[in-house]
Amino acid sequence: MFELKAESHTGVTVLRYSGNLLLGDVAQFSKLLEDHLLASGIRQVVLDLSRVEKVDTSGLGVLVSASTKGRGRGRRLVLLMPAPHVAELLRKAEIEGFFPTFESEEELKGYIPATAE
């Protein structure tokens, strides 16, 4: 079970995810993430992963798939503050460099000024 809250900025959507990112959650989450990533006028989606309780490889697969689809349309998926166990799984799966990743809101604002509005 999970909760997803969206905040819109000029050309950027910030999604705040809380809960589990496991096999049973990925179908619904995948659809929501892709809808936001491919929405008209959006250049980047920032996904806050600081409140992810549990994650498995199917959850990571959704992130990779959505990012690949977004890149094909000139969009970018950015990860914000991944919880330590999420960051560790990204490292173990050797995909940590696949996404721009930021450890704080301040660091992100330097990368995407629109989120500072």
C-alpha cells in the first residue's frame, strides 16, 4: 500500500511517495508515474523516495521503465532523498547512476530552479 502526493511547478512535477514499493504495488504506481512523466508541459518528474518503507526489484524496475519511456520523449525522472535501504538497493542493482539523484531539497533546487518557486 502506498500514497502519492503531487506538487506542480513550471515544467516540473514533484511526487512524494510514502509506503511500500513492492510487487503488489507496482502496477498502480507504474501507471501513475508514467501519467505524470508523460503529461503535457512536463519536462521533469522529481520522485521523493524518503518515505519508502520497503522496496524490491520490481519497484526498481518500474523506475527504470518509466525513466526510459520518459527519456524517449525528452523527459527526465529525478530521484530525491532515497531512503537508505532504497539507495542501497540501487547500488546493489548497479543502477544508481541511471537517475539524477539528490540528497536534499536544497541540492535539488540548485539543479531545478523551478522547484524553488
